[in-house]
Amino acid sequence: MSGEAGLRSLEDTPTWAVATVCFVLISSSLLIEYVLLLLSKYFNKKRRKSLFQALDKIKSELIMLGFISLLLTISERQIAKICIPKSVGETFLPCQRITSDGEEASKCAEQGKLSLLSRTGVRQLQFLIFVLALFHVFSCFLTFSLGMAKMKRWKSWEAQTRTLEYQFSNDPRRIQLTHQTSFGRQHLQFWSEHRYLRLLACFFRQFYKSVSKVDYFTLRHGFIMAHFAEGSHFDFQKYLKRVLEKDFGVVVGISFWIWIFSVVFIFLNAHVFYSYFWLPFIPLVMLLIVGTKLQAIITRMCLDTNDKSLIVLGTLLVRPSDHYFWFERPKLLLHLMHFILFQNSFQLAFFTWTWFKFGFSSCFHQGTVHIAIQLCMLLVVHILCGYVTLPLYALVTQMGTSMKKVVLPEEMVKGLKRWRAKAKKNLARRNTSSTLHSLDASITSLDTSPSFNTLHRSPSVDLDNLSIDGDFVAVEVKNEDNVAGKRIEHHHKFGSFRGFDLSEAL
């Protein structure tokens, strides 16, 4: 027997056992790769570019986890050989006892010191990082699936905006007072003028009426009037769906700051911080604050409209603006949602890891009551975030000053990009034609000059017979300036799309 006592190395292991394990690992890896390939083909077929990008981000995260695992495997012996004083090694412990194992730990004990991280600890840390990333991806997928399921009912609301009944009820010739409209009756109450009462009402509203039909119709109308022409048949529900898919690609990623937060969370699990009393409640508190803010934005928009005019013609018009959001940054709410989902995923991953590695009776779990509270908090945050806060976020964050690039379908964006590239190419050809015309004029003037009357006539370029492929036809050279002016005027006329700049959307 070689190696550590009681353990067999590959020298003492049958080759069929090694080959069997390798075959299982390779087969599992190929199966996962094939599943990801099928998902990529499916998203391409359905033209879901945002989900395809999110899948690529997941693949890159798996590759990074592979590198982390490889580095930990290679350096576990070197890490275990690092010895630290006992006075330092006995601080910030998750448990009130110390256990040591391995040859490296024995060598450090002979010096009166402790190993920085034992080889067993390195393997356990490696498993924790993998579980953390895996749970983050699956929890984000579960949360956004709940949000998409909630937003499916908005499809019927969007179809209702094209009915005669909706057009009649929103007739511009119809005059109402602001507080008589459905939106006004819902938000212009006695508590609306008092800040703290308004926040309290918005806090409770997110539980029983997070997004009502009246809120959807009013915010949809304000968005369309701010960015499109009046009476435009814009599918607002599909736009929200594309925005949420785009945001999913952001939330599912694990950025550098998210890894830093994970390191901080691991540090806070020391026994001296008593994190099991307060850490599970942080995602819930932050989620309730975000939901309250989103509800308060809707009420604030109604109050601003009422302050500007007490009379409404047709539908009450809210005006989107960035000043309703914290620091005038609507995207800040997306980062908060990202942080909330990650923190909740960390709690779930850490709970699963400690249960699998150490059992329920370990020092990481302070009794049955603590386990029940932690599981309840995890479940509540997932349901509340996916089914309540996420749809509300998708709707309210569109009330900023600008709109997202996904306002146009992917097929239209590709068509406009091809049109722009073709227009630039034709314009470049046109400029080349103008250069050739100037050169021909110079040669002609030299040929007719008295100083060069003994020279043979130089060949000239006939621009009248020059044909240009594309949407532009050949014109006479003498009208070049007029044609260029018309061409530029025509370009500027189609440079906007009924109220929004195409150059910003592409």
C-alpha cells in the first residue's frame, strides 16, 4: 500500500475501476454538452437572442468553475503546508472546536501552529463553490420562470387594447376629472398626500395587487405616447417579455463583485457574528424595499399628473421620467434584483452544502427552529421575487426617460442594420463617382489649355454611363449637387421612426 494510511492510490487500484469512473465522467460531460447544444439550437430557431446570450454566459461560468476546481486541486497540498499561529487560526471559527487532519496539519502542529486550510477543507471549499454557482443559475431560472408565468395574463390585456370597447372608453373627446378615472380612484386616496402613509400603503399593496389591469393600461399608454405616435399599435406585452429576457442574461451572470460578496458571506458565517439570526432575512428585507419603491413610483406618477391638470381628455397620461427612480437610474433596480437573487441562492447553496457534508446536527445549524426559519425565508423570497416583484419591476422600469434597445423585434433590427450598411456603401460609391468627375474635369481643362495644345487629348471618364448597383440609379453629372442634396434630405427623412431615433436603437 502506498500513499496515506488507509487510502489506495492508482497504483493499487484495478484498471477496470479507473476506466469505469473515467467513462462515467466523460459520458456525463458529453451529455451536458449535448443538452446545452440542443438549447442553443432551440433558442436560435425561436430567435431568442437574449436567452441564447444568457446560455453562453452560463457556459463561460462553467468553464471558469472548471479552472477554479483545477487550481484548487493542484494547489491543495501547497495551501495545506502554509502554517499560521494558533492565536490567528482560532479566530472567526464557524464552530467552537478545531479539528485537524493530514500530514501537513501534523507538521504544523509540531511547530505549535495550525494549517491555513487542510486538504480536506480545500476539497470541501471546492464543492461549496460549485454548489453556489449551480444553485445561482437554477434559482434565477426558477424565479424568471415564475415571472414569465405571471406575465402571461398580460397577453389578454394587450389584446383588449385593440377592441372597440377599449377605444370607446379611451376616446380623446371624453372629458373626466383626474380623480374620477380608474387609475385616479386607485391611487388618489387620503393617504396619497402623506409620504409615510403612502409608503405604508405601497408596502401592503405589493402583496394583494402588485400589477392591476388599470396600472398596465395607464403605464402602457404613457410609454407609447412618450416614444411613439398617438394611436400606434405597439405590442407592449411582447416588448416587456423581450426586456425581461435581456435582463435575465444580466442576472444569471456571476460578475467580479458577486464573487466578492460570496467571499464576504463566507466570512460572516463565523460564530462570533451570529449570522444565523439575521443573514437569512436580508434578501427578504431588500426585496420588500424594492417592491415598495416600485409601487411608490406608480402612485407618484399619478400624483404628478393630478398636480399638472385636474381634467383628463380620454386616458390619464403619465409622463415617464428618470427622476422617479433612485439616483435617477432605473437600471439600479436590476442590480439590486441581481444581488437579492444571488444572496438568496447563496443561502440555499450554503444550507445544502452544510447539510450534505456535516448533517443537520452540525454547528452550522442552530437547532430545528433555525432550519425551519431559514427554509421558510428561502421559499418566501423565491415566490415573492418571481411572482410578485419581478413582473412589477418589468413594468415600472419602462417608465424611465429612455427606452430599451429591444423595443424593436430582432428581425426588424437586423433588417435596419442591413439597410444602413447598404446605404453607407452606396454613399461611398457616390463619393467615389464625385472624385472621378473632378479628376475628369481637371484633365479636360489641361487638354484644352493653350500651353498643352500639342499634346494628344487625354482619355476622359464618361460618368453618364456609370451604373451603380443598389437602390440608387445613375444621374447626370451636371446635377450632382442637387441629387446629393435630395439624397441627404431623403436620408434624414427616414432617419427617424415616428418619434424615436433609429441610431440609438441599433
